Amino acid sequence: MLLLGVMLALGSAIAHAAWNTASKTIAPAGRPALWAVAIVECCLVVTVTTIVMIVRGHGITLSWELLLLSLGSTAMHALSMGLVQVAYQDFDVSQIYPLSRGLAPVVVALTGMVALGQWLSWTQWGGVLLMAAAVGALLFETVRTRGSLQAKPLLWSAGIAVSIAAYTTYDGWVVVERGLDPIAYYAVGTVIQVALWSVVVRGKHAEGLRQLRIHARTVAALAVLIPTSYVLALYATLHAPVSLVAAVRSSSLIWVALSAALVLHEPIGRVRVAATVLAAAAVVAMVV
């Protein structure tokens, strides 16, 4: 069962790296673009969920618990998405993503013990330390290449990492401890997400529709990749500790480094390659 959790987390990592790379291209469009993504994502997720429920032979039972827990999760996800988009307006994916993803599992490892009572083995703690070393290498590269430790990208990365850790731990608690169905939980969340972003972009819905037309392919890709990444992660938490899932998902450091270089043509230095290797070693240590 642990292996299944790891495989699901790896699939989630690849999808996560892909949607972060894609989101860079619509970052300048602002929040109206996120509203457009939320609309398309909701339509897709609700349709797929309906089909799944028909196959299962039962629908979603709405309850105050489901609605309130989904609301909390949606707020954290929306905050994270907003932080990611604003950060990508000013900085490269290769500046923000590796540090934010590298910090997140370290935070989750600590919060997972406190909130969920999920203790790691010594080997898995070794993986956490390797991930911390990867983060340290990324900080060193920033100082080396820019002459100083720039506060802004560091703060954005830290903020995104905390938001990732928050919703990862929270959603793990909801699925594992509260026993909510991952698909139903996420589907309700996408409906709430549309309502939330509709309020945030009030008066700019026409601009959101314009961005949908301009970036139709990117919006469609995000609408597929975002739910794929997180539903896989939710199911992974049913088979592995949430801290382990978070660490394996951080293998997306490898994939995003490749995609940032090949797709976005961003420079990738030797230190960043070393950090990526450390991150890969951390994942291996976590799963052996």
C-alpha cells in the first residue's frame, strides 16, 4: 500500500511541475485569468465527478461538515494560487518553485507529527534533511549569482511554502482523520472556488473571459493538471503518511528544473543541478 501511495505522489509531482510551468505564461494576466481557470476546472471536475458517482451508484451527500471543510481548503488553495501567480509576474519559475517546493515538505514533516501524529523513521528524517540541504544550496546559488540574498524572491518562496504546507496538512487531516471522499471533497471545493474568485475579480469578469479566449490552451491545460495533481495527492495520503507524500511530491523539483530549461528557456546553473540531485536523493531516502 505504501508503494501505491508513492506512485500516486510521483504522478502528482509531475502534474504539479507541469501546471506551474504553464501558469508562468498567464501570470501577467492577473486574477481574471485565475477566475477563468477556476470556471473551466469546475466544469471539468463536476462532470468527471458526476460520471464517477454514476459508476459507483451513489451521489455526493452534502453536509455542513463537507461544506465547511471544503471552504477552509479552498481558501488556502486560492491563497497559494494567488501567491504563485504574483510571484511569477516578477520572478522566474526556477527562482520561486524549487525553494518553495523544497521548504514545504520540511514544514509538513513537522506539522504532520503535531497535527496527525504521523512519525517518520530515521531514514525518512534523513530525506527531510537532504531536502533542507537542497534548499540551502538554492539559497547559496542566489547569493553567489546575485551578490546578495534578495529578500523578495525568498519571502515569496517562503510564503508559498507555508501555504502549501498548510493545505497539505489540512487536506490530509480531512481525508485521513475525517474520512471524507477525496473526489467529492475536491469537487465541492471547485464550486466554492468559482464563487470565491468571482468575488475577488468582481467587475473584471469580461477581462477573465477575454483571457480565456486568448489563453484557451493554457487555461485548459491548467484546468486538467491542477485537479489531477491534487486528487492524486489526496488519494496518496490514504496509503502513506502526509509528510512522505509531501516529500515525494517535491520530486517535482526535478521535473520543473527540466521544463523551466527546455520550455521556458530559463538558465539552470550547476548549483541548481546539485540541489535537484539532493532533492532526488531525499525522495529516495523517504521511500526506501
